[in-house]
Amino acid sequence: MATENAQAQVPFLRLQGVNAYYGESHILHGVDLVVNQGELVTLLGRNGAGRTTTIKSVLGLVGQRSGSIQVLGHETVGWSTHQIARLGVGYCPEERGIFASLSCEENLLLPPVIAPGAMTLDEIYSLFPNLYERRNSPGSRLSGGEQQMLAIARILRTGARLLLLDEISEGLAPVIVQALSRMIQTLRERQFTIVMIEQNFRFASGLSDRFYVMEHGQVVQGFAAHELDSRTDMLKQYLGI
């Protein structure tokens, strides 16, 4: 029992002193953050603050990284991307990466199952009924909202339990953003661990357990959702909201 409790207390993700580079460009400067299992944590900041580079660093999708990045207690800085993914990490990039010539269902079936607990097609279609209706439609015929749902659904089929979601609400109609919010709530109920990057503060504030504010490649503030009201002045300073 003691071993099980100790395992439950290990954060899903821990970054300590992380530096990241693209060629000669030094983007992250000693980033520290923790994401506990079952949490939804949002990275806030202006464009260029280093938020996307932070989540790309988790999967080794940067030119060079240093410091410590632990996933479920495993030190992964020296690991390749596919090894990290097999710990149950899935990334939904801002550009979505849908294959336009493949049908919706073919896009779903394309990624391999990399970890236990992968969702079946039936489970995915239950969570995303729009995708079931469009399962035979080519990716190029899906709306922006449907493409975003498909991009998220693909990583759920891999078995990922840590979801790294980059600007999933950007450019979408309010009714689609509401549907994504309901989907995120369902994933939280199923104990997925989620890290989001969001410009839509209204969307993020209703879903998140905790927030980290980034500026110039560093974490400058961290706080819990219940502290939002007391952090208004700080958020105006860093985010202009």
C-alpha cells in the first residue's frame, strides 16, 4: 500500500531548470513547473513567451534541451521522442496536422497504440459524435472545429494519459469552443492529465486547476484557480486582459 501511495504522489510531469534552444536561439531560461496526475494546468503568456517551446521540450521536439524533465518519475532529457511518447504523452499542435487526403476515420486509425488504456473507435465516437457523422469525409472537408476534435481524438486513441494541447480554441466559433469545453471536462472526469496553452482566458479559467504565467522564456508566476480573483492586476500586467 505504501508503494502505491508513493507512486500516486509522483507528479506526471516535472520540469526543473529547463533550457531549450533552436539553433543559436536560447528560448527557455530555467523553466520550473509541476503537473500532478489528474490535473489540468494552463500556461499563460503573450506570444513568444516560450509556452509552445515548453511543451515541445517535454517531447524533445526542440533543437537542444538541458535541465531535468521527469515524466512519471523517469528522467527523459536524454530520451528520444518516441520513447517519451510511450510513457503516455500525447501532443496536439496548434496546426493540428490533419491528413487532408485521408478520411476522418483513416486519420483516427493512423497513429499506433503506444500505451495501455487507448480509447476504442466507439469510445471516441461517443465523445465526439460529430466525428462519427463525418467518419467517411476527407480531412480537407472537415470544418475547423471538426479538425480540432479529430486532432485531439487521434492522441486519445494512442493511449496517452498526459495531453499537451496547444491553442485548441483558437479561431473557432463560440458554439465549438463550448463543445471543446465539455469534452475537456469529460476527459478530466476520466482522470486525464492535461497541459493547455490558451489565449482564450475565459475558456481556460473555467477548466484549469492551476496556472503558470510565462514571460521571456521563464515562469514568472504560478497560482491555483481559487486565487484568480486576487491575481487580476498581475494578469493585466503580463497578459493585458
